[in-house]
Amino acid sequence: MKHTSTVSDIRARFPALARRHKGYPVAYFDGPGGTQVPRVVGEAMTTYLYHHNANTHWAYPSSQETDKALSTARRAMADFLNAPPEAVAFGANMTSLTFHLARSLGRQWAPGDEMVVTDLDHHANIDPWYDLAAERQLEVKSVPFFRDSGQLDYEALERALTYRTRLVAFGAASNALGTVNDVPRITAMARNAGALSFVDAVHYAPHVLPDVEALGCDFLACSPYKFYGPHAGVLFGHPSLLGALKVPRLEPAPDTGSDRLETGTLSHEAIIGSATAVDFLASLGHGTTRRERLQSAYETLHQRASAQCRALWNGLNAHPNITLFGPNPHRVHGRTPTVGFTVKGYSSESVSARLADRGLFLSHGDFYAPTVIQRLGVEGLVRAGCTCYTTDEEIQRLIDGVRALP
């Protein structure tokens, strides 16, 4: 793929951006809930299904082609995470993988052992651990965040760690507020307490290129449909841990490396589409390796999205009936370009519906992070996210649309 990084070049690769609604060109601000897909991803999935579709590990061409395609996809995702391919597992989604991993880890723990989660998290990284605790008589502690800043309370996290702590599960970034946590600091705290670390990078990975080595995590999960791929889940597990996991599995199934976590026959087309999404992102940068191209692309996209986030924050913050939540992008270095807000006199759903009438598509509610919403004391948020295809003109359209609410 040739190097293209201007917004107009990028937008030309997304068929969905041609959509119009009630006479308006659609501006997709719903990326934190799932991005649009470039044409190359859909074509890769269709090509596989039409010409190579087979199950794995058999001695005929389409099966061998499938084996090769899945191996290639695993290498692409490994480059994305800066991990060895054998440490990367695919699944239906992050939630299913987390439940699966939780069950596997819990088989090694004893009643009274403890896990630590945070109030800032999506419940895909809260409920699996509470469910495990109920099954195996474990304890769960939850760490609060500061309402005004949207930042995690690190001192409370330190106090929550004890000699009984077996796992610290936390999000790298908040899908509701855009907060980016200090992941290396938290994983080091867990390690010093003798605990494992599990990082939910679903909202992080679209905006900050993951590096499991630099982050120092034991496990990390993300979702390709949040970074221009199809619906699938990806789990990194440190190679030294994968072989020791007591995973629920079928006796004939592969029992080495990440294969141990891949239960049943997966969506081969989604795995291939996920890898193609990685290559799409890499095509927006430059360098001699895929990892270098990804780093270049992420740097450019981060600069553009950060400027758009600041412009959106400024435009909304100037309106007296709008309340913004999460880290102020002018005060906090490092946040995702995701803005949560409320409008006085309107529910989050009614704001979303009225904006949709102007071709502005935004998500609303609790985004499966209800603890965050409860701590904020609101019924829900309207959420706007910037992506690689967001334009400055769309940012202004959104500001004008919210201000025009009667």
C-alpha cells in the first residue's frame, strides 16, 4: 500500500463516508463504539470467504491457504502489539476472551485471594473478575477515580494491594472519559506486590500504539473493530504464563502457546480482516518495517486528533448549558480524542437523536461503563470520538449542532 496520510486520502478509502442522512453528509463520531471499515478490509475478508474458505490443518490447498493466512495475520497483530506471534490469541471479542482468561487464572487461586479492578473501567474488565470471585470465593477491591479530573486514584490503588493480591485488572484508557492511565506505573505496582496485570486496551489501541514490552503487562486485550477492523478480539499473554494456564479446552485441541486460548473454530475472515486493518494503519506511515510504519502513522494521527479534540473541547466548553467530563486536554498530557458531555435539559439519548437529524452520529448512555456514569452523577453522556477520517469541518459542524439545540 502506498503512503497516504492526508484526511482526504484516508477518507477516500472508506465507503461508509459517502452516506447521507436527511440531506446531510454523515459525520461519524461514534468511533469509540466501533469505527468504520476501509474498503481493503472488506475486500480481504470477502476474498478469503470466496476463494480460500476452509478449516485448518488439513492436506488440501484451501486448508493450507487458511493456515498460511492465519499465520500471517498473527504476525501482523504481533507487530501491532510488539509481541512474539506465539503470544497472540484471537477470539470472538475482548469480553469473551476476558471471561475465558479469568476462568483459567482462577483455577490456580485459592479462596481469600484478591483481585483489584477500577471504577474507571468498561465492565468487560470488571464483571468477569467479580463473576470469578463469586465462583471461587475470591475477593475483589475496586479503586476509585477523581470525578473532577477523570484520573485514577493511584494512592488508593497502592493501598488496595496486599500479599493476597493475585491480579490487577485495569483499563489503559477510559472509553467514557478519554483518560489514559499510566500503564507502566500500574503494572510495576502489581509486579512489586507479586500480582499479575491484565490491561484492557480496547479504547487505548486505536489512539496509542500498544507496546506490551514497554507497558510491562502480563496480559493485554484489544478489539480490532475499534481500529478499522471487523468484530473480533485479540489477547496477548506473556509466553511464560500461557503454557501454565489451566484453560478449559477440548482434549484433541492444540495445547501450545496462544493456541490453548483459542477455543473452537474461530472466524477466519475476521482474523484476516483484523490483520488487514493493521496493515491499513501501517500504510498511513513510513518506515522499513511494519512496526516502524505503525509508529509513524500513530504519531501523525495523534497530533491531528489531539488538535481536533482541543478544538471540540473549546467549542463545547464555551456554551453555558454544556458540561464536559474527563481530563481537560489543555491540562493533561496524553488522553484519547474522546469527549463526553451532557446538555442541560436533555437526556443523552435525545441529544444523540437530534444531532443525528443533522447527520452527526454520536453514541450515548453509559457505554458499558455504568460505574463511571454513576460516579459522575449523571444519567448518561453524549460521546464524541475523533478518528483517522474526522475532518476539522466535521468538528465545527458538531459544535454548531450542539449549540443549535433549542
